[in-house]
Amino acid sequence: SQTIHQWPATLVQPVGSPLSLECTVEGTSNPNLYWYRQAAGRGLQLLFYSVGIGQISSEVPQNLSASRPQDRQFILSSKKLLLSDSGFYLCAWSPGQGLFNIQYFGAGTRLSVL
Amino acid sequence: GESVGLHLPTLSVQEGDNSIINCAYSNSASDYFIWYKQESGKGPQFIIDIRSNMDKRQGQRVTVLLNKTVKHLSLQIAATQPGDSAVYFCAENMGYGQNFVFGPGTRLSVLP
């Protein structure tokens, strides 16, 4: 069966520090991968998605970047965190082929920038 | 855990009653819909999905209804249990190659 791992679960970082959140998927090949941010009282905002190694699409301009160095690894990064980067970050995957594909989410990372 | 949805609409139901959670979607071209359940501090979990060529789909204790005329989606939970307490999101997909758009969510609170 497929599983998705996301870490760390919580992170407290000072303003201006770098960020690296990692997400890995097991049990599938060529998945589509996603990074979302969830603010309190709001739905999920798509930040980045990837359909293959090295292929990254950004949905919103921001202080963050994403990379996919391996087929089942997706990394969310920042060189200098802002206060507004605080939030709950979710990684998700879906099958790479097919028309109607469910997205499966990781457990999330709560990021607090102080 | 993460305080998801501090100002979300809240639905309170008595344990054992049926729950109905509603969602208005935005795009008449959307052809695939998913309901997710999110417990505090956790990632969303898939509950049930429905394609636009269907009006109703049933799962275990859950039913999703789709009304394309008024762009409305609902999730019915039968015999609601304390473990059903969570935030529920609907998500719409506007077709192949498109990404999902998520609703703001509804908090379901089950009263003993």
C-alpha cells in the first residue's frame, strides 16, 4: 500500500532563518506531488505541484520554493523565513495517470515563525 | 495540535443523529468532487468522491449528493459518532490536468 511521510511535525524558526520541509511517498511510482498551506479559518491553498522529477509548478508568488530531486521526494524550502510564512503545511500525492485521482495527504507540519 | 478553522461554520449534532454538511462549489465545469475529513493537527483524510455524471454515491455511513443545477454538494453522515467530530472539506476538480480547489470547511461537533 502507499504511504506518505512528512516531517517534521512541528517547527519553530526565527525570522530570516532557512526552511526545509521534506515529504516522501512509498509504494507508488511517478506520483503527482503537492505542497499546500492551510491558514486558520481557511481551506487549503496550493503552493506547488510536480508531475515529475525536476518539474515544479508554482501556483502563487511567495517566499518559498520547491524541489523534487527524486521521483518520490518533494521538498519545500525558503532561504529566509517571514512571519507570514507561519502556517500548517501539507504534502499530498496522487497517481500520475488517470482522469479522476484522489489526493492523499501527509500528517502536516505546523510551522511557527517568530 | 493545529487550530484549523477557528472561524469556520460549525454544525453541532447529537450523537446518533444524522449530519448533513453542505458545500457550494464555484465552477459549473467541475467534474469531480471529493469530501475530506480533517481532525485537529492532522492531514485531511479521504472520505468519498463523486463524478459529475452521478447524483448520489454511498459509502459506509456516508452519502454524497451532487446537484449540478445549483452547484451544490452535500455529505450526509448517518448515526453520527463522537469520532466524526472534525472539519470537513469539499474539493472540486475542473477536469483532467487541473488541480483541486478546496472549500473553507465546516466544523462538525458531536454532542454526547
